[in-house]
Amino acid sequence: MNNIFLLMLIFAISVFLIMFASIWFMNFFSRKYIGEKHMVLEELTKGEVPKLWSKRFKEKCNKLQKKGDQQEKISILKKEANETHLKKLSNIVKYIQKTKLIENEETRSNILADLEKTRNKWEEGKYNGA
């Protein structure tokens, strides 16, 4: 009788831990892939490069500037940053076009119009992405 109770207890604890881990993973996934997109959206609609996107490039630029006389490498890095940011912007536009998490079609249209302005600004080189 004690063995059955012990096995049931172990089973119940295992199920609880599996459920807890699943919930934690889903929250992490939601925050990472959905929340991140919505966090950067505000900066994008203002025409700014999200800090989350530019951080890595700015750190590399700072390292190169500390070394001194690295203008060619910095220029290449800024071009790479621009291309990367434009690709990420395109991915956000595709996401906004498809997601059900946008309130209504008017809101979706406004966001897409703002993102198009941002894209045009960036393609003209009028932003500080790195």
C-alpha cells in the first residue's frame, strides 16, 4: 500500500513539474518572439532604430573607435547594420500584416504606414543605426 502511495505521489509531483516547466517555456517563448516585436514597434513607428537591434553594432563600433583609425571597418559595419536593420524591419512588416494581435484594420494600416516611412528614411540613409 505504501509503494502505491509513493508511486502516485512521485507521479503527481512529476506532472506538476512538467506543467510548471511548460508554462515557463510558453511565457519565455511569448516574451521573446511576440513581446519583443511589440516592444520595438514603438521605436520603429517613430523612425528610430530599436535599441535592442542597434546595441550589438554600437558596441562593435565603440571597440573599433577605441582602437583608432578604423574608419573603413566602421563604415563597413554601419553598412552591415543598415542592411540587417532593413531586413528586420521587413520581417516586422510581414508580422504586422499577418498577426491577429492588432486591434483593427485601421490600426494595422496606420502602423504599416509608419513603418513604410521608417523604411524610406532608412533607405535614404537618414538614421543612426550603428
